[in-house]
Amino acid sequence: MLVVKGRSIGTRKQLFEDFSVPLPPSVEGGSTKFRDLIAAVVKHEVELFHKRQTDRQFIRVLTQTEIDENEQTGKIESGGSELSVQKVDVDQAVSVAIEAFEDGLFLTFIDGTEQKDLDADVLLTPKSEMTFIRLTMLAGG
């Protein structure tokens, strides 16, 4: 598994909770192209997004613990939402992520080493961490 983290310059707050994704199938001998790794992370997140949308359509029984936890956020939801399902084109999402990297909107580090070349091989271990750092553009610069 690859642990994915998100940070932002100028704040200690995480962009999102750390999560894990399975290593992409292209990993042979512990290495893969950086481009393929970004694609694998994006594809995994799109799959989870679709699953969350589907899950929200079904009514489920909440435990008292879930009710108490949701009460803290101010919204208790047991599903049954009649939301229109958003379709996300996986290939387009990958293209947007690659373009954002090329445009310098975020930096990426794997096991503490900055990745600069999309076509470079990156070595991964079962304990590897990938950190995305969102850059903030300054107005008037």
C-alpha cells in the first residue's frame, strides 16, 4: 500500500486525511513511472467517489456511536439521498492531474524526495509515502 498525504504551504493543517492506495499493477521490481503513479492515485480516488455516491443512495441503520459522531459535525445522515449521480471521466481526471503537475500547481514527494519528471522511474516499497503539496499563487505577482 502507498500512503498518500496532502499539505499546503503556509499552514499546518492537512489538505485531507491521509489515505492508502494499492500499489499500481505497473510496479515491477519496486519501480514505476511517476506518471503512472499519479494516474493510479487519481483512478483510486474516482472509484471511491463513485462508491460514496452509490452508498448515499441506500438507507442504512446508524449505530449510536455514528449518530454521536455525526452530531458533532451538525449533520446526521443515514442515506436515502436522491442525488443526481455525478459522472467523472477517469481519463479526464488523470489528464487534469497531470496538467496541474506540469503547470506547477503542486509539488510531489515520494519518501521525502521531490519528483520533477513525469517519465522518471520511482522506487516504491510497501511503506512508501507520497505527499502532495498544494502551492498558493500570490495575487499581483
